[in-house]
Amino acid sequence: MTKFRAGDIVIALNSKDCAHNPRVEGQEYLVLATHICKNCGDEWICITENSFRHAKRMKCSECGSTSMASNNPWVSTKHFALVEKEESKDVLMIKLKNAISTENYEEAAILRDKINSI
């Protein structure tokens, strides 16, 4: 069963600063494509476009399978949550932490109120 579809909006649950799969905790991303590992069933998404000269073979972090060949980078769905109309308390807490770290106190106050009303 897949968690995400192309066109979904997801939020990063953690940050990673690298050339192939950069993401910022609390930031929302558009899912461009999805992939299921043929070997173990782990789900992967593409959130950024990269123009590699040649298709890269990506290894599944769960089983080591190299079934993903693409010009775009893949990242495990374990690092993302689906942004829904009614956001979960965990997602709101990540957004609150991000708003405070960027000193966006107006948004932080709104998020704090949403969290307290749950």
C-alpha cells in the first residue's frame, strides 16, 4: 500500500543537507513521482528534479536492491508525512519548531494555538 501519490504535498520530518536529496525539517514539498522497491516493498518519492547526465542506479536503504534507475533523486517516505487538511499534532509541532527557529513568531503563535486546541 502506498502512502503518497504524485501531486501530494508532504512535509519533511527531518533535515538533510546534501546535493542529491536536500530537505528542511518542517518545509513542504510537492511529490513529483513515487516508486516501490520491487524487492522489499519500501516506498520512495522524488521531491526535486536533477538533471544528471546519465541515469543513476539508486540503492534501496532497506534491502540494497538497485531497482531504481532515474535521472531524479529518490528519498524514502520515512522522512516525510502527508500534509492533510487536518494536520496531526506531530506535524504542527515540527512546523512550530521551524517557525521559532526562523523567528517567525506570528506563525508560531498561530501554530501554538492550533496545538493547544487539539
